[in-house]
Amino acid sequence: MPHPYVLLSAAVSLDGYLDDTGPERLLLSGPADFDRVDEVRASVDAILIGAGTIRADNPRLLVNSPERRAARVAEGRSAYPLKVSVSGSGDLDPAARFWHTGGEKVLYTTDEGAERARAHGLATDVVPLGAALDWRRLLTHLYDVYGVRRLMVEGGGLIHTQLLTQGLADELQLVLAPLFVGDPDAARLFGPGAYQGGRLRLLETRQVGDVVLMRYEPTAPGAGPLPVAADHHWLALACELAAQCPPSETAFSVGAVVVAADGTELARGHSREGSDPLVHAEEAALAKTDPTDPRLTTATVYSSLEPCARRASRPAPCARLILDAGVRRVVTAWREPDTFVADADGSGVLAAGGAQVVVLPEHEEAATAPNDHLIGR
């Protein structure tokens, strides 16, 4: 199911701490960065924090700039983003400032926690998620019920850890402050967990006052039927490659990317690439890989259109080329219509060969756009 774009935001000391153990909150950012955070808050549909942050910091979690609130209203949005909290126990102070400032609020909790939260009389919508908290279900609910398309997560460390290790964070905005904490009992940003192998992609670095902002996005594909954030990033790239194809009245425009399990891009290609008017995207991409590369067996192929199951211009269709390369996971945006081949079923060929096919229909519009003239749009 579709999820919001999830942006994790945090500031840490040079030795990786979120705070110290003193009675007052440690201010890691300065005025310039607080203003930057306010700008990001104004740009999103919702801001999320965990129960621990409410208890420790008692935040209001507002857009502080009147000009930014006015701009939101002028765009037809509420003055403040939706304020989202998460608590397994539902045991939260009803007098906390979080509940009594800003606009609409929602608490996600367990079935048991919902009873406790309602008994406390918390000034918020209460949404139980079952016997345990389920992040995918929570994100889908935010998307479907509250219309959240961009979600900013401001902590704490446990929530950041869970979202990253479950592959649900699209972006990390990390501010590095020029100080040390050095207290082993203080809170750290990230705890132990099964993080992605390999390197994240650096999107931006920027000095903001005396701190440094670093923006990263995950790169490692998923390993099963459930998509992770990086799957969306790579499939979006495949759709961008499809838009680069030379136009044709007799063949689809398709883009493809081959990505190793650690997030390393192995190859990319698109239909009619170079001097070959017949080459398909997956074929073009796989031709650039080393067939003896052991990473292919755990790689993912991203294709804007379902790989073909039959073709007249080559001995082997793309679904067969993918299987022969050893790849066993394919992510696509769009099932092949009957425009040129009746009952096309590349996914069936792939599945019969032991490959897993993941379809992300959220990207179908981008995938079909270069082909609108072929499918009657």
C-alpha cells in the first residue's frame, strides 16, 4: 500500500548523542538551524514524535513562523501540519503541551494502549493498531485517512532506528553539532539493528550557522515481497530513464536499473539505447554487467514496465534474460498491456523461474507517460 515520503530529522553531537543526562534539554542546534527545521515543518503534511520525546522534552511541535503558517493557509492547507504521536502503552500526560498547541492531532497505539489513552482523556484522535505497533499499517493509515504525503519524524532514537531498519525511511536529515557529550548513559540517535549493508547516498551537505546539515537516502533494495524506501527511489530512476527513450510508434519506452543487494548500481539502460533500435531496457542494462559477477544472484532489476515474456526481434525475451543472469527479484511499476503482445505475462515467466516480482503501482503514471500515445491516452 502507498506510504508517505518519510523524512527523519535529528541533531547529534560529534560523538553521536541526542542529549546529555542533565535536567535541561541539550541544545545541539543554533538559531539558524532551528529556523531551517521550522521551514521543513512548514513544508510537510505531518510531524511525528514518540512518547519518549513527549515525556522528556514536552515539546509543542509547531510551525513558529507566522509567515510560513500564512503561506500554508494560502495554499489551502491548515496552518499547522498534523501532529502525530506513537505510544505502545498509551500512558501519556494529558497536560503535556503537545496536546494543547497547534492543530489536528492523532495518537497511534496498541489496543490496550488505546483504552489507557482514552481513560486519560488525551486531546487527540486515538488509533489502535492491534496487539503491537505496526509501522507499515501506521504509515498506510496516515496516507489513506489523513492524506499525508510527506511525513517529518523528529524522534526519538528508537523510532528513527525502527524506521531505518525496516526500510521505511526515505531520507535522513542529520545535523552534526560541534560538541561532545561523552556520557554512556545519554541517549544516542541510533541503536543496534539490521541496517542496510553498503553506503547511503549523500544528497546534500550544507553549513547552517555552526552546525552541518547532511542529507542521505538509503540505497539497498528490499529482500522480499515488501518494498522498502530504496525500491521506490530506484524504480523512480527507471521511470526517468524511460522518458529518455527515442520515440517509437511500434515499441514501448522503458527504463531499467540493476542494483546489488548493498545498494550499488551495477548497470542501467533504456529502450532503443545507442545505435540499436530494437534493444529493450532490461537487455541493454544486463549487457553492461559482468555475467560472472556474484552480486547478480542477490541483485534486483527495476523496470518501469513488466519485462517481456515473448518477442519477435530477439531469441530470448527480457524475462528469460533476467533469469539467465541469475537475478531473482524484479520491481516494476506497470504490467504490460496487450498493445503489441496478447496475454503478455512476463511476471508469470519470472515467477515460474523462481524470481519474485514486486509491482509498485504508485509509479505507474510516471512509467506510462512516455507511452501515452501507444495506449490511447
